[in-house]
Amino acid sequence: MPFLRNKKLFVFLIGFIILVILIGYSLNNRDNPNTAEKFLNDVVGWGQNVIHTPVNFVTDIVANIKDFKSTYEENQVLREQIAQHKGLVYQVQELKKENEQLRNNLNITETIRDYNPIQATVIARSPEQWLNEVTINKGEQHGIKQNMVVITAEGMVGKVKTANGFTSKVQLLSGFDEYNRISAMISREEGGNIYGMIEGFDKETNSLLFRIIEESDTDIEEGELVVSSGMGGVFPAGLQIGTVKDVVSDQYGLTRTALVEPAAEMYEVNQVIVLDRSIEGVEESETEGDE
């Protein structure tokens, strides 16, 4: 047994010495390696390849994971930026729309000289009463009173139903019924105005119902203008209500009703004008009229 151990040690030492000699020889003659050196280089290269391949594989996986994470984070940032951009676009559109409404309201207030226009903004609208009423941000403290007429740049939208201290409820034309009527007329430049009453709103046709009281020899045509007549005492004369869409008769043919398309948009009311008649000139004229 000791002999075998010494023999193995001897063989190992001889092999190590030969390896050192081959390595030294290969370092001195790199340009012309012999067969043994080529074999040794191939063995070392194969070993390096065996080690390098899985290392590269793991390194590529780690790099791909980092790239994927970086791409995901960039994608999230881009999504947030796109969402912010869409929000800004929507805000700009709303501001443009509001600005246009305010400009139109400003233009129309210049034409209403017998009234004190009170600018107001719609602040609430109930889904159940969407076509019936809205809440505005002006009340008694701003001069708002019950039954004051409410308009937009397009035309009449309704009247003040209740006035609180700092807010008011406006009853829209589309919420009117036979108990809330408007004296109106079909205005004609050549005379022969046709008078009647706005007595309700037909949801199926989205039309105001204008019951004709005073008939005319000429037919009512589509597109004719319907305005307030001022005879009811609540609404001033000359405010645009809408245009005629169609005329229908009752089942007996005794009365006719015109379907009127509202001039103002009832589904989307944002900026309104409340007309206050309590200015000096109007008060004096009304007092003289009463006398």
C-alpha cells in the first residue's frame, strides 16, 4: 500500500512537471504550437466554452428582465402622460365651449336694454329631473326673484322656480305643462302674427307644444320663428323660443298644435342669463301703464 501511494505521487509529480514544461514551451513558441499544445489549447477552449455558454445565457436572461422592466416602466409613464394629455384636451375643449357661451351671453346682454341681466352658472342638475329643472349659483342676494325669465344666447330656457339666498332653481321649458304656460306668437315680418300658448313638452319628438289660439288665413310653415308675446305678464316680449317643426290637429280638427324645436339646448345648459326687470326705466314705464 505505501508503495502504491508513492507510485501515484511519483506519477502525479512527473505529469505536473511535464505540464509545466509544455506550458513554458508554449509561452516561448506561441506562433508555432505543437500537437500537444494544440490539444491542450482545444481542451482549455472547450472548457471555457462549456463555462461561458451558461454564463452568457444567464446574463442574457437578466439583461432581458431588466429591459422588460424598463420598458414596462416607460410604458406606464407614457400611459400617464397620454391620460394627462387627454384630460388637458378635454379641459381645453370645455374652456373653449364655456368661453364661447360667455361671449354669446355678453353679446346678447348688450341687446337687452330694458332689463338688468344677471349672469349665472348651472351648478347642479338631477338625473331624475334632467329636462325639468337646474340649479344656478345666484339667489336672492344677487337680485334673483321667483318667476324671472332665464335665457341663453340661443334663446329662452325657462324661469326661476324658487329663489334661495345664494342659489336658485330654474324650471326649464322642457319641464313646463298646462299649469306653466307661456304666451307666445309666430312672428311674421309682414304682419299677421299667430298667437298661442306654449303648454308643454313632448319627449318623443323633443318639441315644445304651441297651441294655436288665433288662427291665420295663411298656413304655418316649417322653420317659422316662435317668440314670447309678453301678454302673460311674466315673460317679456320678443324672446326667441324656437322654430316650427310641424303642425298637427286634434282628433276633432278643432284646434291645431305646432311642434316647436327649442332654440336653446335643453340637454346641456351651462351658462345662463336671468333677466331682472326691476331697473328704473322699466319700473317707470310699468307705473305709467298701470295709471
